Amino acid sequence: MIIRPLQAEDNEAIEAVIRNCLIEFGGNREGLAWQDDSLRELSRYYEPEGRAYWVVEQDGRVVGGAGIAPFADSAEVCELQKMYLRVEIRGTGIAAQLLATCLDFAKRHYEQCYLETLQTMEAANRFYRKHGFRQLQAPLAGSEHFACDAWYIRDIRE
């Protein structure tokens, strides 16, 4: 498996990965990434400075991805966004590599990294805590995903 920057030709494949994962965990509803306008053209959304998205490719097929973008136009806080992996690559260690790629980028631009998820994504919640994210009691002001019910933040500058 390789981790590489998202390209325009990956848009359809990564959208399918994200949508399939959201369906798996009951996230195919209002107030979640399911309705994000950017989902159809992620490559365009992540073009501006301070944003980036990477895909996981296995045997020439996109099987996962994750991105970093400013949270609510903040210059200090970024958001880990749309981190989803197909079931067949979960538990392989690639998620930790993908997160490290995202955080390495984020450290060059931001002070903290925030994320929102669902409590039903139990393995993801354990993963984020294991990797230094601390759970918050409520979302940060400016959150657009009102249906998320688990929020995390991590200091990323050393």
C-alpha cells in the first residue's frame, strides 16, 4: 500500500470509499460529511494553501484517505477530515501512517488538530485516543457537522 496526494482522477473513487464507510456506520444522513458539497470534487476543495488530502492506494485502487484543512477559517486550528478506510485494510497499520502524514503536514501550518466523528465508530475513537487526541465534551464553535457526537483535539506543535 502507498500513501500519495489526492489527484483529480481519484475523486470518484475516494467519494465511494467515504460514502461506503458512512453507510456502514449509519453516517449517511444530514449533518455529516455525507452532505458536504466538497465530496464530489475533493481534489478541488484541498487545492488552497494550508489544505491537503492523501489517498491510500493498494494494487492501483484507492482504498482510503484523509485530509487536513483549516477549522472554521482558523489560522491556528486545523481539522483532520474525511479519514476513511475500506474494511479490508483496517488493522494493517496503514491508518497510523496516514495520520502521521496528515499531522506532519499540519505541523507546518497549525498549532492544534481537531476532529469530529461518531461514537458508533468505536475503533476510530480508540485510534484517535491512542494517537494523542483528547476527547472534548462539545464541538468547537464553528462546527458544520451538527450530527457528530464525538470531538477530539491534539496539540501538534513540538
